[in-house]
Amino acid sequence: MSYILHFGCGYAAANRTKMQGLLQMKQGSNRRNYWAAGLIAIATASAAQAQVTPQPGETGLPDNVEAKGNDGDIVVTGERYVNRAAIQAKRANPRIADVVSASEVGSLPDFGFGEAMRRIPGISLVQNNQRGEDQFVGIRGLNSAYTLVVRDGIALPSTEVGRRSVSLDVLPSTIASQITVTKSLTPDMDGNAIGGQINYRTPSAFDHDRLFGSIRVDYGDYQNGRRYSNRTPSGKIDALLTTRFGNEDQFGLVVGGSYFRRDSSSTDPTAASYGYYDAAGARLALNSPSIASANAGPLRRDYYVYDNLRDRLGLFGKLEFNNHNGIAATISAAQFTHKNDEDRNDNVLAASGNLTNVTATSGTAQSGTGTVQYDRYFQRRQIRYVTGTLDLQPTERDEINFRASYGVGRFSSANVESIYTGGSASSLFGYDYSYNQSDFPILAPRNAAATDPSRYRQTLYGYGLNRNIEKATTVGLDYGHNMSAQDQGLGFKAGTQFRLLDRNYDHTESYYQPVSTALAPLLSTQIRGNSFSPFIDPAYTMMLVDQNAAEAYFQANKGNYALLAATADNNISGNYGVKENVYSGYFMTTWRGDRLRMTAGLRYELTDFKSSSYTRSAYTTPAQYALAQRSSSYGNLLPSFNASYDVTGNVKLRAAYARAIGRPDYDDLATPATITRTPMGFSVARGNADLKARLADNYDLSFEWYFASDSIFSAALFRKDIANEIFRSVSEDTLDIGGVPTLVTVSQARNLDKARVEGLELGLVVSSLGSLSSPLRGLGFSTNVTLLKTNPTSILMNNGTYRQLNSLLEQADTVFNASLFYSIGRFSAKAAYNYTGRQLAVVGTDFAANDRYLGAANIVDLQASYRVRKNLTFMVTAKNVGNDRPTRYFGPGGAVTRDVIDNGRSFFAGASYKF
């Protein structure tokens, strides 16, 4: 019987013509409870360890093994294969780390790099605008800004506008033979990783002693397929081929490819604005002490529906040399491209003036305005890189490592937009409302005109293009003496690295208005014949725009339109360039004894940053701009210490300290004040060139108990003291836009004084619930939980006062994973559950009621497979079987429902073949 009890870190756009072309838990007691719980777990494990005796016949191998043929080959499959490899890698790692191993395509039942990460405790994932695909990753509940994603130890370029984070949906899981999440840094690692570092190791031909190939094919169906476009097949194909050649097999070649296609839709009912009324019907200010007990009434409702066709193509190649006598070299290159073709329709009903007859469950808007908006987006993200490495071992105890890499991350988003408006403060567009079981307000128009396309006329038509390119060059050199895993005694390592980054963002738009109401086309002449009702309001039939008809009318009647005056301004104000060079050097020393291993050292990073943009000096007409160039330079000394001690042959203690930094995102630093038109008005994003980088002292303690090669119990406690924390404030201001005083939403990044994050990780993995002869021998389960607590953090409000927050942005206080798996003979099955707690998404610095939260996620996935023969396996998968709907909240105490997103379930059937 094999038990794995794991408490911890471990396991388990240019002119319009060009655009048209593209368009094709109390504070103190909770903290003490966390630490006490961790110490109790450690003490319990220590007492229990002395009582455990391996059962007769226990081999240390997983239970689901089969002897094949006369050669006695052992085939380890399913979850036990993954768990065993992960434990071995964790035990050998000199740092506090966790691993997912997948030496072969098909050993992970995941469709993307992000999904594979769900196997690791402490990992939280952020979906692409909550629409079904994991895009960003955080470690220990912290948001992705704290996490560094690297490939073979080299940072990837970002494909995201304004962010440093790597978009995981661009990366196929095929390219990862092993994923390592490191939570305690050493001096030879990049210091820009307060949360930790995620390194994926690419496949190597030397992972196999002969020709190896694998292919996996899955056919998929999304319950919410595209609503008003022709549905097409979904699924993926992954392939990997490795071979060795040469008279001594000293050369290796790896070629891999992946294609993924998703045809799906999402519906997002949104109530983005509320009024708050007392029992007498008087509307309250957002800072009123009585707002918490007031009745909330919706001032605006949007019904969004998105049709998405997403494609991801990945190609990877590597040429290797290893003479098995101290010389090894590689040249690798890859290109990963993710495309999203999106149709977005929005039906809006907004109140004019105050609501009447407001109660806790209903109310009335006597008049209002209706809007129908259509957007078509073509988005493209791409990562390319070429990398060379040279590893020399001049003596048995000396090693020199050289690496050089050039990578490019690109993003482009081209869109066409059409807006239609029905009335203005008209009684024809009033509504009554009531709340449904999801506490979402359902608006019932008081007049049929609100849903009559002939009452709406076009008020805007145009094109937009956003492009971002990031080029990164990395060169590094390391020298180590007596530093290999088997070396004993004193060793040291020193190295240097520089990373040169050049990033440019360009925004181009051409938006037009009809020159007169009479010349504006009616929506009824540009309406789709399709009918669609939101899941939350089946009685409502959406008005869907026929983009082909809208485009044809515009092209045939250009004389009826005039270019918006703000277009020229936005084409200048939104653009910026950034250059950031980081130079680093380090020295570390290591001592290894029979039981004790210690590593200590220093890393120094010097950051030179420059930005340039044309900044609007006054919100007047005509606009005035000036070239703004800012530069800064700062250095950080980053000490670290790691120690591990083998108490017995099966028990390991680890302790670590490291100082790390967190550089601000590019949009937070860049100087433009960019005006963006949204369905709810105008928003302004302002840069803050005076932002400081985060600086954090990280403390870690870990206990690990290994039963056998596939068994582990561990416990981990951690604390992060963060200075200069960064958050993005949101407030309202009145600006002159096009000569008209306009109320806009303004966001800007600011530094906080400090924050402290403390946490405890708990987990349990049981490989088998029975002995080798028991019917339960194939049944096992795993579970892990990460608990976080942030000391109250104060932010400066617009009125000069301070307000305390109870968490950092995008920080989930609880992340929980559980899976139940069964494997016997050729059959395997698994049920997996993920819970990610509520997260603070946006901070309002005008009123606390404008804080926004993402509600808790509860996701259940199922999978079953049958191995027909040693190399051929068929599998079926069901994802999000509980149909979890991401929900966002705001208002007093974050208790008012803002929107509920329906992505639906998905189902796949496929096969994998290896040779």
C-alpha cells in the first residue's frame, strides 16, 4: 500500500485600408493559526514517520504496472506515472519546488500549457477575460505579475499589451517535457520573481535511447458553440519525434508540432452601473454610511454574446550534440501562434435619471436609452525564438555554461465597430426590473420600441488596430566548480547575464459618425435573421447586427459620414516605446555533506529603463501634444539562502530566504494618457513613470517525508514582506473630449507602502487505497490546498484619506485541488475538482463601492482512457461538467452582482499513439 500525504508546495494598427485588410480569514489570530497548523502538521508527521514499516512485497513502484512480453518491461501509466516522476524530481531539486513530468505527448491529458499547470498545488490561473481558456498563472494565490515564466531557464517575451506576463494560451503543453515551479530562489535565478519561477524544459532526444515518436488526436465539441456563425469542428493534434544519430549517437534531433482549434461562444449579462436608494426612495451617494443597507437598482444592463473561433499552431525544433565527454551544445527554435476571430454583440438598456418605486427586489426606470453595438475582432499573439547553448566540462568538477537567445513577442488586434442608438432619455426605453435567482437584475422594457430595430439608428462606424511588439535578447555565462548533484564538500558558482528588451505599442483608429440623423441607416436594415436569447433572460430576443450589410452600406455611402475629431488625437496619444536593459551578476557557494546541503549567495541586478511617447498636454480641441521621454536606473542587491537536511533517509527539512523584485508592468510605467471608447462611455488609462519596483523578502520552511519512490508527505509555510506594492486605482473625472465636458473613468497605477502575505500549503495524495491483491488497489486520490492571508494594506484615496484592503489584486485566499483516479489493467479514469477563492480585481480610489471582485470558481473535469495495446490509448474527456459560471461583483462589500459569464461544457474524444 502506498500513501502519499503532501502538505505543501509539491505536487501530487496604419490607415483604414490597411485595417480593412487585417479585418479579413481576523488578522493576528489567523496568522498564528496558519503557522500553528503548519507546525502541528510537521510534528504529526515526525511522530508518524517512526511508526511506518513498508508492507511485504512493496516495491516502491506504482500499483498500476504491467509486465509486457518476455523482456519484463514495466509500463507505468496514468496518474501514478505522473506522480512518481514528479516526486523523484522534487526530491532531487536543491530548492523548494514542485514538478509535473511528461516525457511523452499524451501522458498529460491537457490541452494547453495552462491546463497542465493545474496539477501543481499553489497554482492559480486566470482565464482569458473569464471566457474558458487559462491565460495567466500565479503562484501561491498571487497574481501573475509576481510570476516569471521561463523556457529552459530563459525568460520568454510577452505577447500582452502593457504586461510582462506570458500568455499561456499561446503555449502548447507538447513543448514541455517537464514543468518546474520553484518557490525558493537561488542567486543563479532571475530576481524578478517574487511569487516564484515557472520553468518548462523542452524535450531532448537524449531523453530516449532510440527513435521515439508520439501523436495525439482529439475531436471536441463545445456545448456553447458559435451562436450566429457556422459551427466548425474543435479539437487538437499534437506530435513529437526525437531521434539520435552519429557513430556514437552523439547527435540528437527533436521536432514537435501542435494544432488546437476551439469553436465556442460565451454569454455575459452585465449590470455595470447601479444606484443605491434608501427606504424613502432617495438616492444615496456612494460614500454614504447608509449605502450598505440601501436597495440597489440597475442603471444599465448589457447583454454581451461572443462568438469565438480560436486557433493555436505551435512548431518546435532542436538540434543537439553531446559527445558524452564534456561537450554539449544545442540550437533550438520555435514559433507559437494563437489567433482569435471574435464576433461580439451587445444590447444595452440604460436609465435616464433616477429610478422609482425601488425596493429590495424591484423598481422602475421611467425613461432610458437603448444601444446596440457590434464589434468584430481579429486578434493574433505570437512568440518566436531561437536559442543556442554550449556546456563545457573541462574537468570532472568544473562546468561552463553559455546561452544566447533572441525572442520576439507580437500582439495585434484589428476590429470593426458599429453602434446604433435608440432614443435619448425617452419614455419608450424605460423599464421595470426584478432580480432572478442569481441576484442578477432582469429588465423588462415598458414599451416594445426598446426591442424594435426600426427605432435604432447608426451613430458610429469605424475601424481600430492595436499592435505590440517586444524584442528580447538574452546572453548569459556561468561557471561552476563542484556543483553537480553528486559532488560533496564545498562548491561555488558565478555568472553574469544581460537582457536587452525593446517594446513598441501602436494604436490606430478611424471612427466615423453620420453627418445627420436622417442619413444614418436604421438597424432594421442591418439586422441578422438569427434569433438568440441570453441564458439568464430567455424571454429577451437579442438584436444582432449583420456586419456585412453594415460594411456594404458604409462603403457605398462614405459621403454620409464624417471622421470623428478624436480619431486623430487617439492615433497619437496611445502610442509609446520602451527600452529596458537588465544587467546581472551573481556569486553563490554550496556545501554538501551526507545529510546537509546549504547554498548562499548574492545577486545584483541593474535596471535601465527608458520610455517615450507623445503626451497630451491639455484635453482641449485642437489637442496639444509634446514628446515625453523618461528614464530611470536602479540597482537591487538580492541575497538568498537555501538549506536542506536529511533527518533520515526518508525525511528532509528545507529552509530558505530570498530577496526578489517585481518590476512594474509597461502600461503602468509608460507616460501616455490613453482615451478608450467603451460600451459604457470613455475610459482614460494614465501611466505613472514614478512607479517603483516591488521589493520582497521571502521566507520558506518545508518538511518532506518520502516513503518510497512514489510516496511523500510534506508541509510548507511561507511569508512574503513586500515593499512598494503596486495597484491600479479607478476613479471618475470630467475631461474636455472633443470640446464637450465628459465624465470618464480614469485608471492609474500607484505604489502602496507595504504588504505582507503569509501562507500555508496542505495536501494529500494516496496512490492506492488497497494492497496489490485488493480490489481497491487501482483507486487513489489527491488533494492540496493553499491558504493565504494578507496583512491589512492601506491605499490612498482621492480625497486624501487612507483605506485598508484585505488582499492584493487578483489574490485568492484559498486555492484547492482534488482528484479521484482509478486505474486497473488497461482502464483508467479520473475526476478532478478545482476551487479558486474570491479575488479582488479592481480597487476604487474614489469610493470603496467601486471595488470589483471575481467570485469563487468551482470547476469539475472528468476523463477516462483505455489502453488497447502498449502504444495505443483511447480517451474521452468532459470539461467544466458542473457548468461553473464566472461571476463578478462590486458595490457595498462587493455583494452586488455585476456580471455572470456562461462558457458552457466541452467534450472530447481522442487517441494517442507512441512508437
